[in-house]
Amino acid sequence: MGVHPLTGRPLPLITIDNEFFWTSGADGKLRLQECGDCTALIHPPAPVCRYCRSHNLSVRAVSGRATLAGFTVNHRFSLPGLPAPYVVAQVAIAEDCPNVGVPRPTGIAIDPTNDRNVWVGLEVDGVRFSRDGGETWAKVNGQIPNQDVHNMLVVEGPPKTVFTVVNDDIWRSTDDGKTWQAARAREVFPWHYPRGIAVKPGDPRTVFLTLGDSTPGRIGTVVRTRDAGVTWEALKFPVQPNSAIWTVAIADSAPDTMFAASRYGYLYRSDDGGDAWRKLWREFGEVSSIQWVPR
């Protein structure tokens, strides 16, 4: 493995399998491996399609358009020629995700004190607010700089609080969106990629937020506030998650029983409102949400 003559950083190790990727940029084209059977894009290159197990693989030129899905700044581990800190990023390729860059709803929240007030979060286009049950909409002011919204929640409080979860923080407003305060995730939380949010039934000041280091991530947890977002505490899992904790679910009829899941299928249960958790034996593939019904 050589080093770049200008930066001194290590150059990639070229193999028969990845040569097309590392050399194709010379003509201004980004090329990725493609499965000829299921059409999935595969990276890094592999001898077998990880989705359908086909060996029918080829190389495809793509547009190079993508959106940032997640990132983390590594401060702990250095590599030869690559001292920390450095950024590790994950991007979603437009050809693999046709809706990359297209605003789409990621969270809907109804004001528990007035069901005419509706909040909608959009993946790459901020927050919309309706005061007439969805007949008309207004874009929320620009105090939240990150427009990549993951989730929304409104709790009765007191004080009544609107939560907006973006991909690097959680913001709260106690005046229906006129002003917002950030939790400062990078300073307060163990990781800074929040995803899911839920309020404890019957206790509108207690809110749970799922976290990870990135998407899909390698680790995560749940944090809890008992004062409607003023302060937060990290909850402990007995087994470290294999990816970001993606979702948390609580049923109205059993407010102390909770389920949380990592993106890659670890399932956890708490029977005391989040104080203690246990990992369930059953594991799944990718998990996006949980719905459970008490018996």
C-alpha cells in the first residue's frame, strides 16, 4: 500500500475485485458493482450479491448524486497514515434510493390539547405546522438549522412542548414553534444520531428518545427526560446493541412496559418504565418500527 505524494495519506489497496472502482474516476464517472438479477448496487465490491446471493455481477456507471445519510467523527482510533480525528460518512446513492433529495414525511404529531394543531416533519425540508387540521400549512421559522427531520412529538406537559428530532440533535419549543432550544446532543448525549421518540402514557413530562452513533450505526441506546426535555439521562442495556437504537414503543394500557429495537434487529424489553432492560432472544433483520398489544 502506497501513500499519496501530496497528503501523505495511505492509498487504497487495489485488487482485481475493486480496481474498477478506484480507477474509474479518471474519466469523471463513478462506477459501482451491480447485481444483474436483483439490480441492487453493492459496495464495497463482493463476489456474491448480499441481497439475493447471485453471482451475476457487473459494473454500472452512476450519476454521483447522493445525500448524506449519516456521519461520525472518530476521535479514538488512528490508522497508519490516518491519525484521528477523521470523519466516517455514509451516503445514499440516488440510483439505489430513487427518493434521495425528495422531501417526504418522517413524523406527524397532533397537539394533545388541541387536535386542530398538527405538526409534520419532512426528511430534507424542515417542519410544517397547521392550525386548522391540515387545511393550510406554514413552514416553521428557520431557527432549526438542520432541515433533515427524523420525527415529531407534542406532549401536554406542563409545559406543553413540541419536539423536533433532526439527524444530529433534538429541539424543543414551549411556545408553539416561535422559539426553539437545542438539547446539544454532542455535549449531552453519548451519541448524536437521534431517531425515534415516544412519550410515556399518563406522564406527559417523561419522554424517551432513541440514539445511535450514525445510520445504521454500530451502537446506540435510549435516553430519557422526566422534565419535558430540559435534562436527559442515558439508559443502560445489558447487551450492547449491534447498531443504532431505531425505535421505542409504549402501549397506553401498560405504560411501564416498553420495547426498543436496534436498526439491525436486537429487541429489548423493560417492565419498569425504562429503568432496567433485558434483551429478548429473538433477533430480526432490519427494524423500522414496533407495534405491540398487551394481552
